[in-house]
Amino acid sequence: MKTATESLHLTGFEEILEDRELTVSPADYSLLTDLYQLTMTACYVGEGIDDRLASFELFARRLPEGFGYAIAMGLAQAIDYLEKFRFSEAQIQALQSTGIFAGAPERFWTLLATARFTGDVWAVPEGTAVFANEPLLRIEAPLWQAQLVETYLLNAINYQTLIATRAARLRDVAGPDAKLLEFGTRRAFGPQAAVWAARAALAAGFDGTSNVLAALKLGRQPVGTIAHALVMAVSALEGSEEEAFAAFHRYFPGAPLLIDTYDTLAAARMLADRVNSGEIQLEGVRLDSGDLVKLSREVRSILPGVPIIASGDLDEHEIAKLKSAGACIDGYGLGTKLVSGSPVNGVYKLVEIDGIPVMKEASGKVTYPGKKQIFRTMKDGEIIGDCLGMTGEENHNLADHTPLLKLVFKDGKRVQKPESLDDIAKRTAASVASLPAETRQLNNPISPPMEISTDLQTLTQKTRKSH
């Protein structure tokens, strides 16, 4: 390692190699990829096919276990990435220093030095319910560009789609009036994931997040209560739990309080005396442990006008149990089970190159060839089923169906203004409301049927024969 003085004279690529913090900024995104994206691109250049127009589609072969649907999310971050896509001179030098690309053609480096995304993007709007094998996004661009962006797009869309789907299920079970708060930062899979999880939860209908950075960047007010540590520290130093609550309210009047550090009901009675005497106002109390059904009922009888928030490794199944048992809970703080879980295992597959449809035929991983569209059928506001067909079929065979994929990026430039979280949340709510009851149920959900259009079936058979 170099000394601090020597570090002042590091070149750009040396700074990249010397950086051991493992933090990521937008300037790093081009290198935030899998090696094979770069080595394949070098090969495309060497073979002279890098500029052939390619189409890739991003979809999930199957949904996480127990999910009847997924809520598409992460498109906004995908578009931001594509707008900023480029390689700095320092990044190119850092790649060269690895020695891996010693045999790469010289034009590969020229390509990276002038790299910009110049293609088109078709995507399902964020907040839309989708099902297995339906493309959430299609990239149409020169082969080298479409290849290089794969890793980041999958990272952004897979994770946010998972969180949005879980958040939508939680909202569906909790009901429209319950307060849902995202508390998952300490359990998310890294700092970047924590910010994305907060965004996805809000876009899927949550009311707030405790993540200060995410809230401020998203134009929201961060939310929260207190931790057991404050109650224990102030109680130990100043004499009682009552002093701890009083101390916190001196600086944050009326703020919600966590009341289960010691004796939950004793804390509730003490607060009731102060509320009834007019000494304090109280915006809410939080229960984080114990028998939430019994405790919430008793706390409600003691503090009848005070909202009760429950937390503690809750998920949609636990909330459903609490509601069915008659718990008196007005809102929920969701963390671990919101921001983690079985992934949405989205994949990104080539479907057309230079106008030639292609498909993968590996056992259990077959893909459909050609550029596709999702055609949705609705009746009385409910989804009847989807048809996976070819682009253009909306003009003839499937004219009475609604196409879901929209053009969002044309010739390297966005064609739509960024959507607000409120608008996306409204779409999420409407999407979930349109799902059949058997698709929304928590146990053994059944996705609506998906047909394959006649044109797509015919193309699939022709493509197989050509192989």
C-alpha cells in the first residue's frame, strides 16, 4: 500500500486498484458487471459482429415459491444506468492492467472509450402485475451494448421486483387503512440494496421508510420510533422508564414510543396517566415482542385513542394471523422478511440477432424466439389471462387485447418523464385489485393462464427446425 503522500500522485486507474472501501458510485457502474460481458464483447468485436442489432428480453422463468404474481419494479434505476453508461479512461486502463484482455482487438478499447447506450428499451410500467415467462423489459441495441448492460439490469430489476411484490402482498393483507413502514435497512443485502428496498416498498404502497437517505432522496419524511437502547440507557442513568420517555419527548414531542422494554402494560398505564392528565400527546406506541394479539388488545383498552404499531420479523402470513385473531393493530413495521427472501430469478436472454430469431433449447431452460409482447385480457376490471405473442400482433391477431410493454427509451434517450412514487403506487394497487382471488391468496396461489399466440408457436417451431 502507498503512503498518504504517494496516494496524492496516483493516476486514475491506480486509484481504482488501490480503493479497498468497496463502495459503489454511479461512476463505477460500467465496471459493476460480470467479466464475461466484457470478454464476450471483445469477441464480438474481433468477429466483426458487435454492431449487429440484437434484442434481449428480461423475464423470470418461475416466480418465488408461494407467489402467484410479481410486481415489476426497478425500471427507473435501469433507465438512469443506461443514460449514464460510459467507461472512463481510468477504468479502461484498470481493465488493461489485468492482463486478461491482452489478446483483445484494439478496436475493443476504442469502443469502450466512446461507449454510449444508443438503443431502444421496451418495458412493462413499474407497478404492473406480471407472471412467469413474461418479459418485463426488452433491449434492442447493437449487440455489444445490449450484452454489456445485462448484469446491472438484472441486479436492479430482480431485487426491486422482489421487494415490490412482497410489499404489495403485505398491503393486500393488511388492508388500505393500515400504516405500513419499511424498517429493513439493517437487514437488506448491502447499502445500495437498502435504498432500493425502501424505494420499491414505497412504490408498492408503503407509507414510509426509516431509511433517512432513501426518504430524503425520494422526497419523503423519514419515520421511526426509538430503540430499546435509549430506554435502557436513560432508565439506568436517570432512574426509570418514565424518565426515558419524558426525555425523548422533550426533544421530539408526541413521537411514537417503544413500550415493551420491560413491562409493556405498566408502560402503557404510565403513559395513559400522562395522556389523560394532558401532560403529553402521543402519536403512537410500538410493540416489538410478546403475544401481539393479547398485548395489543390490552394496550388498546389502556390507551384507546393511540395508534398501535407492531413489529418483530412480521410478514404477510403473520399479519393475516394477527388480523384473524382480532389483534388491535393499526400499522406494522416490516424489516427482515420484507427485504430478504427467495429471489425473483430473472434472466436476460438473446431472442433475435440481425433480424434472425434465436432461442435456447437446453432442458428446463427453453426460451421463446423473437421480439415479444404481453397481451392482457380483462373483464369487469379483472385479469382473465395473458397471451405471449409477437410484437405487431396487436395490429391484427390480438387487436382486442391490451399490450403491456411500452417504449420507454428510443435511440439512447428516454421518451417518458420519470414517474412519481405515488403514481407507481396507484398502479400497484390497481394491478393487485385486478388479480383473481386465487392469484392473491397467500396459500397455494394460482396465476392466471398464459397462452402462446399462434404466430409465436409457428416461429418457435421454425426456429427449432433451423437449429
